[in-house]
Amino acid sequence: MSFRYYPMYLKGNPQLRVYLPNFWMKLLKPKENDPKNLVTFKVPVQMTDWDIRNYLEKIYNVPVVGVRSQVKCGDIKPAQGAKYLIKDDDYRLAYISLPKDKEFNWPNLFPDKKIEEEETEFKKFKKAMEIEQKKGKRQNWSRHRVPSWFGV
Amino acid sequence: MLRQFGHPGGRICSVFSPQVTSVRERNKYQGKKDKNFDTVKWEHQNVPLQPHEDFEPDEWSPRRLTYYPEGLWSSLVPRPKPAWYVDRRKPIDIETLNPREKEWNDEPIYPEIIREPKIAHFFKTSYLNRAKWYKELSKIPEIDRKNVDICKITRLTMHLDRPYFQYYDGVQVAQNITRTHLVDGKLPESYYHNDVDESLVVKLKSLLLDSIRVNKYSNRSKSAHVTIGSACMNEDWENRIIENNLLQEINYSVSNVLLPSSPHLLDLQVDVEAFDRSWWYAHQLPRPEKFMPMLWRSQRYEKIDQLITYGAVTPLQIRTSSPLPRVVSGNDELSSTADVPILNFHPVTLGSKITSRYPVILPGFWPERNHDLEKSEPNDFPYMMMFGLHDLETRKRFNNGQDFKDEEDVVKCKAMLGSFAWLNGLAFYHGFTPFHEITYPFVTQGLVTDGQKWHFYVYQMNSHSFHSDLFTGDGPRNICWISPEMKLYQSYEDGQFIGVNDDVVKYLIKMYSKVPCKEPNVDYRTFVGKDLRTEEEINVDRAVIGERSNNIHDNWMWSYKNARYRQLYHKLFVDNPDYDTTMMRIAMRPRLKPAEDYYYRWKY
């Protein structure tokens, strides 16, 4: 639940410089054939359409035309290794439509090039680590057959 | 808990509560039936006793009396079994081949011609059967009968309860499902108003402005019409009444002024607040994820023909006895190769709803039964439609107070959806169901106004059957010409209209001076006529059309508490308070010999 007002100041409290809502919105990947100006979010159930609109307009400067939202039932599934059912929390799906001339394209955060770079980096790091580990395992000939507390 | 106002399906706590059973409790009674074997003898369900010795296999034997009233069937009640079920274990001699003597004959004997099985539902059958069904449907000459035969069952439809979409960006959807090409910002050339008489303009202008002043700006207009009701009526209802009055007065004053010069206006029939109901198929829309009949889900169609139903009030619609002349011919480029937007998504993704409804067609008035076309002509050709703009406020309220600022889109949707639905209904009255393509175009003109802002449009319906059995995807397009927004006056100050625009009045005159006329050598009612078939022929045709089962209705029928057997329910359970404890157990009692039956009656 978001505080819709600035929290009351009492003497001795730290003074808040910035007011942030304690709502969150999770951007969902659009389906293949969805229209380009439709964006989907997963939001808490308590958020109203106007909360969603203000959140996007005031904080992120998104040009919002219309907001629709639906409350969805959380997943009901058998508990692992037990014979009863458990249910996830309910959530709200918000469908936001942008103006007709605007498009939303899902950002490709992990392009192939980046993945390759990271993999090569990881391999290099792993190799270096292996060398380090081997160094530790290697016998120190200058302290041959000396107990380990000798160097303390 | 915070809850959004007017949110239709929104709920914060889910109703779903799974019943958790413990395994131990469930297994307690399993496999213990043998314990009670002596007391309860479970014979075979209702094996009929053979009443006499020469009992033939095809004969029905009498069933035990069960004390169960008629109409209260359930799965627990023993049903009569056919005789073959009783002695099915007896061996049968089957002659696989004919004997030699029978194999050859002097006269040829052909196998009996068996008619195809009854059509249960035109979607669940093959294409051949469906085609047969369409053909048989066209044989029914009475439109009432045809309507009833089609709309017996409910179908999953995308229902439109107003001539526009609640959500943003609905124009492309409206264009696609009606297959309309939109000519935006332009009317056809025949509506250019160079030759309008100026004296008529002056006369009509003053009348129009007067009626606008009275309806829109006088004190009378606000909550003075209905003194008692206005207290509990909301703003939209008030505006609706005001706007309907305004539209009627516009029609009245225009026809008054133009009558001396154009006598065809005498023939006009006006429907006020007509409720149009209509249905058609949208051609090959992408399959929605959630709402799908089981059949489609199992077949895994990528694209489906979505049934669309429409039921909305048109404030004013005018019809005549003969059609308006077609604007462009069928060979014209505009009607053959104009572009219609393709939808990559089902309109459900934009928020429209899918429900199950009866597909009914009624274009705002009832058809005349057994109309004799030789004596007179019914007024069932389109002439004019009028829409208001007050429902923009309603739309805003439905969207939780959000204003999309897309008034022009709403107007376009009204022009396309409203006129297509109405023309489709009128085509049905001329004998062309959505399974039978029209042979000539239907043309209507229309306007959308709130007094100050005016939009004029012309709609020509070239085709209306988009089911993929009949339509390959490339055919004649429907065309909608719509003018840009025009203001009759810029503002209203101190009882004076400022900046009056004469063009609006000229367009109005031009529209009303269109003379409807019939084309030679066109049969306007090919499938309509008097029903001259005999009863036998009707029965034969009806067998092909089939009695289709209605799933919803079936479920209703079998539940005690619903309307069908309401009286019976009352007679049983309310009049006999111990009916539940005595009679309802009869189906579960053990099978008994007739003598025992009497003995145990006190118990069961």
C-alpha cells in the first residue's frame, strides 16, 4: 500500500527530501501479435487505474492514453512433496495503451554479442581461478615436511 | 479494501476455494463393500424380468416401478434397457455371403438410398453438410421462420452493445470486422452542394437554429421534461432525451421545408430509438487465447471466423420503399481493390468481451408476416441514420473517468458499425442471411451531431457474408465516405449564434433530396415469398435443418430449481417436507424381489 500523502513529520525524525511511492510495476514481455502501442504490467492488486496512470506519467514521463486493468487469480498448485494445495498471491494486470503513433519495443537486454562477451570473460576468469587454486595445491619445497603452524 | 469503481470482473479475494481431503479419510471406505454383502445384494442394474416364454429379442419388457415422478430424471434412476442388452451374450449366426441362389438376379436391386444423418450443428459437420444446410435455409420463404431456425442455440460471440468500442484505437477493428474501406474527410461527388437553392438554406437555417436553441440552451432542456423522474435520473439519460428530441426536430424541419420540392419525402418511415439487433461473421480473426469452444481448441485452428452480435439503440433511422442509387458500381476500383486493415490480434486483447448469446436479426422493426408483395411494398430499404454524441460522456464514465480524446474515432465507428449492422439486418429481411451473399448493394446516408458539431457519412454495403465457407478473403469491399467535423456555429453567446456555417445546411438539404429509385431488371427479394410448401415438404426440410441442442438450455433443463419445472419442484419439495428423506433415496436402494419391496418400503 502506498502512502498517498507525505508522511507526518515528528521532531527528531529524518526529513525526507524525496517522496517515493512504495508501489512496484513489473513490465511484461508483449505477446507476438499484440498491437505495438499496448504495454502490459504486473502490478499490486491495491493499485487503481489512476495510480497506474500517475505512476507512469509523473515518474517516467510515459505518454499514457488509456489504462485497463484486471485482477488475476494466483496460481493454485500442489505443494512440493506434500498432499495439499497452495495458492500464490493474486495480482493485477494493467494494459496501457500509448498514442497510435507511438511504439513500444521490448528491449533486448541480452543480445548474442553481449552473451558471447560475458561467456568469454567468464571462461578467462575461470581459468585464472584454476591457476590460483593449483598454486595453493602446489607443494612448497622450501618448507618441505614442515607442519602448517610453522608459518603462523 | 480499495476497489475500482465500475470494474466488471475485478475481485480482490478470489472465490476459488479448493476442497482439501485427507487421504486417510478417503481410503477408509474403499474395498469394504464385501463386509455388507449379506445385507445388500447388488444385482445388475434393472435387468427386466421376462414376462412370458416367447420373449423376442426386439421386444421391450416392462420396467420396475421406481416411484420417481416424470421429468425428475437423474443419473441414479435406472433407465430401461433394450432387449438386446439382456441377451447380448447369446451367439448369433451371421451369413457373411449371400447364398448362391440370391447372388444373381434378373432385375438389378440397388441399395436403399439413405439420407445423410441429421445435421446437429453446422460447425460440427463437414463442408458438404454445411453447404446443404445453407441451401435448405434459403428455401424457407418466411423471414420469421428463418430467423427462428438460425437462432435456436446460443453461440460464443463477440457482443457489441453499442455502435462503438469502449477502448481506445477501435477504428481498425471496426473496419476489419465489417470489411469496410474508409474514405476519410470526403463525401462522394454527388453530395457536393453547388446547386442548392439559397432560399431553402435561409429558411431551414433559422428553423434549425431555433430548435437547437430550444433543446440545447434553454432552461427547459435541463430536467424540465420529467419533473419527478429527473431527480433520480442521471445526466446521461437527460442528455439522451434532449438529443433525441433534437434529432427528431431536425428531421421534422428538414422534411417540412423540402416537401414542396421533393415528394419522395412523403414515403419516409421514421423509427425513433430503434433497437437494432444483428449478427455476422468476421473473416479469419486470430484465435483468442481464453474463450474458445472445445471443438476449436481440439482442432488447434490458428485463425477462426468470429461470430459477432450487435444490439444497440439507434436514436433515429429512416427507411423507404425503394433503395437509394448505388454510389459506385461493383466493378469500380474502390469497391474491388481498396485496402482494409488486417488485424494481427483478436479484439479481446483490446478489451472487448466474448459471451454466449442467441444470434438474432431485427433491424429496428418487426417484419410484416406473410406480406403480399403484389398489393403493396414494405418500407424496408435504408434511407438515413442519425446518431448523437451524448454517449461520449457515458463512455468516459465506463473507463473510470479516463478521456481518450478520440471523438473522431468514435464517430467513425458509429458510422461503420451502426450502418453495417442495420443494413445487414435489412438484407436479412430481403432474404439474404449472412450465409447468402447479397446480389445488389445497400446504400444508406447518415449524420452524427450534437447540434454544434456535424459529421455526415454515406455507407455502401457491397457484401455481408464473410464466413470462410462462402468467402475466400478477397471480394467486394464495403465503403464508408465520412466528412470531417463541421461546426454549424462557432459559439453561442447572449442568445445569439456566432459564425454560422451554411455548408452544414447545404449538406443536409443535399442528403434529403436524394431520390430513391429501383433499378430495372433487379430482383430485390429472391428468397422471399409466401410459404406454399406442404406440411410434408416442410417436415423434410426441417429434418435437414435439424433440431440443434442448446448446451445452456440443457443444463437449465436438468436442474430442479430452474424455471422449467418450477411448479414441479414446488409440488415435490415444498408440499411434501419429507420428500427428500423418503423418495430421493429410492434410486439408491438395493435391488429387491417384488415381495421384499413391500416389506422394505418403511425403510427406504
